[in-house]
Amino acid sequence: MKIRFHLQTSVFIVSGGLQYSNFLHNILKMEARFVLGFLFITIVSVRSSSGPLEDVVVDKYYIPKICSRTVASGDYVRYHYNGTFTDGKKFDSSHDRGAPFSGQVGLGRLITGVSRGIEGMCVNERRKLTVPPHLAYGSVGAGDVVPPDTTLVFDVVMLDIWNMADKVQTRTVSKSQNCKRTVRNSDYIRYHYNGTLMDGTPFDSSYNRKQTYNTYIGEGWLIKGMEEGLLGMCVGETRNIIIPPFLGYGEKGYGTEIPPHASLIFDVDLVDLHNPKDDIIVENQVAPESCSRKSGVGDFIRYHYNGTFMDGTPFDSSYRRNETYNTYIGMGYVIAGMDKALQGVCMGEKMHITIPPHMAYGEKGAGEDIPGSAVLVFDIHIIDFHNPKDLVDIKITHKPEDCNLTSAGDDLIHYQYNCSLMDGTLLFSSNDYENPQETTLGADKVIDGLDEGLRGMCVGERRVVVVPPHMGHGVNGAAGVPGSAVLFFELEMMEIQKGVPEGYLFVWLENSPPQLFEALDINKDKEVPLEEFTEFIKLQVAEGKGRLRPGQDQEAIIKDMFNNQDRNNDGKITAEELKLKVEEDAEKAQHEEL
């Protein structure tokens, strides 16, 4: 005979003969008041040498379809139970206490019948165990709670199974095809999760709070099992993580949500990750073949973008607004990562940029669209850029060998053109009209940059002209032209008619005749009518001695000239009228010169 005192439950465990049963009965009766619940009582086994004994009867009345693990000897378990006698009278219940039982199987911590009866159980399985007296409390009973020689019935639902040999289990449910980087220690990550106990009972969810869980990895901010389970994840990956209690919240649990000795299951979606040492990442650059200039500090740039988080969730797009984002670069007008990425690019370039939060909107985020500590991903298309000091850029693509006559101010010209944005978007074309475009240079008929680009051209010459917005349509743009747009012109000169200064109808190309009235008075009758005046002017033009304003009806111009000289409006010009007019014009010119 051996007697041991178990300090945890204050119950004696006896093995040996039946002659001590009365002694044990008295001891158990005295100690019953210390028993918190039937299944917290250490096994009391009283064996007789007589005859075969019946075993525990197991009724598996609910078996879950999914059973990844069953109870084995040495495992730790958590389960709820109702304990009754065969007549249905209840003597104990973990449900009534509001806390499941936790213990180890097969090492004498449970009464033998229960230990045998729960082996092979799955989580969420329900069993009815009928335990004969010799596998329960035998002829001794358990104080005032269980009479001697009593068969006990337990209705058990298994909540959790774990073992000290367990490790964190991870299973990838889905994974991003493009995974260039995984979670490692010292990274800062943002993830969504649903947390449940092993029986499926939820205890927490970031989705319910509508915000990710954000933390460093490897800094002790998470339970150990979660830190292990998150390592190696890709952004966009969904992972199932099972954490045994000793790598979770252990024997204390956490608040009212996580009971002691609870295994935890997390379904995790990794939203993004970065390291505080990260710089911007520029990928998939597509630059045009020709790139004569790259952007720099102080340039004004226009670009389109799509902005997403690392998991692909969009947060903004210039395309949705149907307008570019316009800003100066290198001057702090945009987030630091974008400011850096926009320097050294070509017009027309496309690129994929990843910006860590410390170079974006940091821990606070931006409004409702961008949460704190978010990594931002931009797909960018550079439309154009310029500097406020830029001049018109002119490149001659074809010049005829015979180039004696070139365009200049006051000339009337005819030209063909295509006008595009720098990304190739065609805005206007003279091909849409029956005749070439016509303009007088220097007459403010076209934008300043185009006026400049059309000067000095020969007939048949072709040019490419790039006009910065301050010499184009400025910050406000024009009908069909975006604000602050750099314009790209393809030009061809078709015809040049040399012009006269603004305000003049006719100019001498040589010195005028010293005796002008005598030259006008062809028939020498001391009067010059319109017909005679017209004949004279046309002769000067034909001989290359003078030039009429181009682009207007010559007859109408000559008539205007005649009317200017015919001071008394009598239909003829006299020598006196011409003299007075010449003197007035000379005085006016002197005044203007002064």
C-alpha cells in the first residue's frame, strides 16, 4: 500500500487493497469542499483482483467533417463538459463555471475513464462517455459529490488540442505571383487578420475595426508565435497560422477573449512591408529612344499616375480626373519619394515607383484615403516638363539648297503644321483644312513660341519646334490645350510674301523718286486721279522698288493710300496736298522717334 498527497487538488491517490476504503472515504468526504469541479480531481483508482471489469462506453454523436488532429496520450486539451449520473442528475459542469477544463491526457491528471474516453477526439467533436465506477471513483466515491460505486456520464465537446512539442504551423492559402521580397526581422508590416480559437470561436478581427494591424517584426511587439508565422510572407499573400498556447498567451490567456492554454488560429493578409532603411524603388522604366534632356530641380512637370497600395488596392488616379498632376520638382511641393523619383526622367518615360512611408505620408497618413505607415506604389507616365527659363527649341529637319528668301517679321506666310503634346497626343493639324495656315509674323496672330519658330524659314523648309508654356498658352491653357502644356510643332513653310511694318500700307524698297509728285503725274496735268495713282504704285511694285501690304486686295490698299493723300476728297491729288501730307508724316515720325 502507498499513500501520496497531491497538493494541487488536496485529494489522496491510493493504490493497494480495499481494506483502506473506509479510511479513504472519510478523507475524501473531508476534502470534498476543496474540489472546484469534478474534472479537476486527480484520479482515484481502486482496483479489485476479482473478475473482468467493463470499459468506458464512448458514444461519438458528432464528428466534424474536418479533423486535422486527434487527442493522443501526452497532449494537452481544453474541453467543456456536463457531468451527470445515469439518472440524468447533474453533479458538475464546466459550462456552469464559465470556463473549460484544461489538462494533460494520459499522465494521471484525469480520471481514467475520461482519459480513455477522449483519446482520438477531434476539435469540435462531441462525445458521451459512460464511465463505470472502477474507472471513476470506485467504491470510495468523491465526498458528498459522487457516491461510492457510481457510474458517471460525461457529455464532452473538445475545444483545443496541443502538445509541448508543437511548433507554429503555417499554410499559404494564396500567394502573389510577383513576390520580390518577403518579411524579415526589423521590417515594419501592415496586415489584416481574423483570429479564432481552435473550435472556430472568433476573438478578434482587424477587419471589424476597419484598419490594419501595424508593427515591427523581431522587436518583441508580437507574441512569439505570430512573429514566427509572419516571417517569409509576401505582400498579397494569405496565410493560415496556428500557434500553440506556449507561443501565444500561455496559461494566463488575454482578457476575456482568449482563455488560458488556448491555441490560436490567424488568417492573415499581408498588406505591405517596408524597412526604415528603405529608399524608393524604381522599376520597369520605359524611356523613349530620343531623350535630349532630363528633368531637374526647378523644372515644372506634368505627369499622369495611378496610385495603389502594395496589395494592389487603388487610392488615387489622375486618369480618373482626366487631368495631369502638375508641380515643380526638387522644391518640396510633393512627397519626398515622388520628388526624388521625378528628377532625371525623360519626357514620355513610364515607370513603377514604390515609396516607403517615411518618404511619403509617414505614420499619420493622409485623410481617409491613405492610412498611416502605408507604402505607396505609383505607375507614372511623364507627359512633359519645362523650366521657366526655357527658350523655344528649334530643330531643322529639312532645308532646301536654294534658300535666298527667308521669313521675317511683318511677312505674310503660308505653312503646314501638326501641333501635339509631348506624349504624342495630336491637338491640331493644318491637314484638317483645305488650305495651309496663313499668318503675319509679328502681328500677334499666333502664340509667341510659334511666331519665333516660323521666322528665318525658307519655302520648303521643315522644322520641329518645342514651345514651353510661358511662350505658348500658359498656365491656363486654351480650348483643347491643357494648362502648362509644352507644345510640339512639326512645321513646313509653303509660301512667303514679304511684308510691311505695322501701320503701313506700302513701303519703298529703294529711295523714293526725288520729285515724287512729278513721278505720280504721269500725264503732267498737275493732278493725279486714282487711276493714275494706281498705275504708278503698281509699276513700283512690279519693278521691285516698293511693296504693298500682303494678304489684302491690292486695289483696296491703293485706294486707301490715295484717300490718305486726297486731303479735300475731291478725287485727285495736287502737289500741295502731297507736300502737306509728306510734312505731316515726317513730323509724326520725328515725334515718335523722340
